[in-house]
Amino acid sequence: MPADITANTALCGIVLHPAGHTRSPRMHNAAYAAMGIDAAYFAFDVTPAALGTAMAGIRAMGFEQVAVSLPHKVAVMEHLDEIDERARRIGAVNTVTVRDGRLLGTNTDWIGANRALASKIELAGKRAVVLGAGGAARAVVYGLIEAGATVEVLNRTVERAEDLAKDLGAQGAGPLSNISELPHDILINTTSVGLRSDATPLPAQHLRAGSVVMDIVYDPAETRLLADARSCGALPIGGKWMLVYQAAEQLRIWTGRDAPIEVLEQAFSADDAS
Ligand code: ATR
């Protein structure tokens, strides 16, 4: 956040509900400061009923970019002027950039997941298992397939996994118990299991030494799944990395510049030590 906000300060923010937990303002404002950008980023708690009015306000008040988070990633699509092909395939928009008064929607969640994984493992040709079949799973599966990995989708509700796999071109789908017969290089949890709890979506016996295990849950910073992965000799990747890299991509789209990953990561993690 600039010390001196003027009429020239660019307006950015995140639209979500509820808003209390979001770390995005801290991350983006820290990045603006590090990049020398005169901009300010706010969190807007917008109810589903007010989403259309809020997006009209974004346009009317000259915002430059807003992130869109739960529960609005699908509903926001009807309020935009353009949606790119990737966001259409994923079926969700998490980034709206305003150009010449037009609201342009895209999705950076899939890039966030890919970059977080690619920092530890080359994705092309690898066998990935994705747990879950909700909105987050769609972005992750899309990204893995884009990067040339083969993907199996496992979910508590098997029909949802089958629909997702067919829609995005994953290799297969099934119940979570199928993990016992699926050799894999990469495992990603996209379910909410483990969020602020000690639960895990898979018993530790199914984790494989030498594999990469990513959890999109970021609270706690080390979920039971990631602790189990570490214990069995797998390489854990915390959920914060997907958020950090997707934010970096939002900054790149808006400014055309590479964002400082370590600044975003430190701003994200500032609470975790306490
Ligand atoms: P999001 O858009 O954040 O991915 P979602 O669409 O509600 O959220 O999806 C949540 C995912 O977590 C789903 O895959 C869900 O499984 P179902 O499709 O069977 O509902 C999964 N999930 C949530 N709670 C779960 C639990 N206790 N055990 C296993 N899977 C769970």
C-alpha cells in the first residue's frame, strides 16, 4: 500500500464472501511496494446477491484488476464482457482485469498449481492422482493435462469424478479407495479434508516414498497429509505455494512484469509463525 494515496493510485482488490480470512491484500500490497507500483489492494466482502452490483461498481469506479474468490468464481462469469478459453474450460474465473472499461475474465489457479508443482518435479509424462472433484480440482486437473501429465481423479462421490475426468480429458476416475492400486508420481489433495483439522483424505500407508504430495489446504500450514508425506519419504508442497504462484500470475497479467515470489510468500506466511 503506498504511503500517499492519490487520485492516481491504481485500485485493485478481491471480491469474496466471507472475507475475514483472506491474506491477498497483504500479499499484493507487499508486492506493489517491492515492485514500486502505485496501487492499493482491498478485500470486499460481497454477498452472492450483491455480486452483479459489485462488478458494475468495479467498472464504474475504474478498478484495474480484481481477484474473485469463493463463492463467486462461477457466478461472476455472467457479469463479464469476455472470458478466455482456459477459464471457460475450467468453468471458473478467479481474475478480472479491466481494460478500456471492459471486464476480462481469466483463471490463474491452474498456473498456480502447475508452478508450485513444477518447482519440485517436471510434470510432462508423470502420473498424477487428484483427490476431489470440485472447482479447485477442475483447475488443478486442467493444469496437469496442459503440462503433459496423465491424471486419475478420485472422489468420495464417484459420479463427480467421472464427469470431471470426461469433461477435461483425464485418464480415469474412481472412488478414493482406488488409490491402493494406482502407482503415481504426484498426488494432490483438492478436497477440504484437513482444513483447520487433523483429518486426512488418505491413510498414510497409501503415500509413496519419492512421490510429490501437494495439499491445496493451507491452514494449517502443514496438514496431516503433508506431515505423513514427509514421514514416508515423499516430497510435500504446502497449499500456500499455489496461492503465491497464482497471485504472481495475476500481477504478471496486470503489470506485464514478474512478481517477487519471496515477497508474496513472506506476506502470506506472516501469521503462520504466531
Ligand atoms: P471447491 O470448489 O473448493 O473444490 P467443492 O466443489 O465443494 O469445493 O468440492 C469439495 C471437494 O471436497 C469435493 O470433491 C468433495 O467431495 P464430494 O464431491 O464427494 O462432495 C470433497 N470433500 C469434502 N468433504 C469431504 C470429506 N469429508 N471426505 C472426502 N471428500 C470430501
